[in-house]
Amino acid sequence: MSRVFAYCRVSTTDQVTQNQSMEINAAGFTIEARRLIEESISGSVAAKKRPGFMKLIDRMEPGDVLVVTKLDRLGRNAMDVRATVEQLASSGVRVHCLALGGVDLTSPAGKMTMQVIAAVAEFERDLLIERTQSGIIRAKAAGKQFGRPPVLNAEERVAALERLDAGASIAEIAREFKTTRQTIMRVKEAALKLPLQQKETPVLGVFRRD
């Protein structure tokens, strides 16, 4: 006779899995307490990295049944859920999802459902990437700057280069501007890479060509 297991997951420790277990019981599944696996872990964590779920995998045998209330209990996204279901199916374990009408995800109908879900997830991911890229292009066209703001503003960079030209050491200048030696070195390197016509005229020593 098939053994029936249930996996109930919540994202934080201040949440409880009671509603999920009640929903499973209401659907007609009788789960023994020792076969009810409850876990508090973020949904962003892949199934194979969840301690409770991996213990469940180790305990289940061919012919067993795993019941979950929703697909997101099984994985962090459609690809993760699909990989998890395929792993269970290869071990002879059937997977029932109540949110999908209790369909067995390892059956032909369940596999078709998973393929549709995976296709929709991939479409949504590609659409999000496309929208993000379009947004970046529009923002750049509007003059928006990306990345972290520079530690030193334009006037401070010029002043730092003037101090370098006067013979001050990088460590001294870093202390004066309350920044790191790496920052001053980057300012110097960036100045040396500028085309000659773009270089600041006051900082002659820094830009002198040998």
C-alpha cells in the first residue's frame, strides 16, 4: 500500500503550516504525523538546498505519494519545481498538487501541465528582461547615470590631481580627502587615460608625457 507524505512550507518562523495541513486533510488525504514534513525556509531557496525537504526525499520510496498545496511549496520557480518533480518521478514517487485540482504531476496530464507552466515562466522571464533593457536604454537616453556615485566629485578629483602634481604621496592625499588609497589611484589612472585635449591644464605633472 502506498504511503502518503505531505510537505508544508512557510517562509518565516512567525508563520505556521497549519492551514496547509488542514487543506490537505480536507482534500481527503490522511497523513500520519511522522509523514508530515513542515519547514520554515524562504521560497527563494532551491528545493535541493532545503534540509527538511532533502530528509523527505531520503525517506520516500517507489510507490509513495507526496502531497503539496501549491507548486511554490516545491521550488523557488517553475524550473526548480520541474526538476524536483522529475527527480521524484524517477524514484517512482507520485506528486499531487491541490492547487491544480489534485493532479498527479508525474502523470501524462501532470507533465503537460508542468510544460505549460514552464513555458509561461520562461515567457515572463524573457518579457521582464526585455522590459528591463528597454527601461535602461530610455534612462540612459535621458541622461541618468547608473552604478554607485563616485567617492570624489569633479572638483575634488581635480584637486587631488593637483596635489599629485605638487608631489604629495597617494597616502597623504587619501588622508586629506578622507578616502582610500585605491580611490586616489583610480583617479590618477582615469586621468592618464584621458585624450590629451580633454586633460585638465592645471595638472601638468600628472599628464606629462616622457
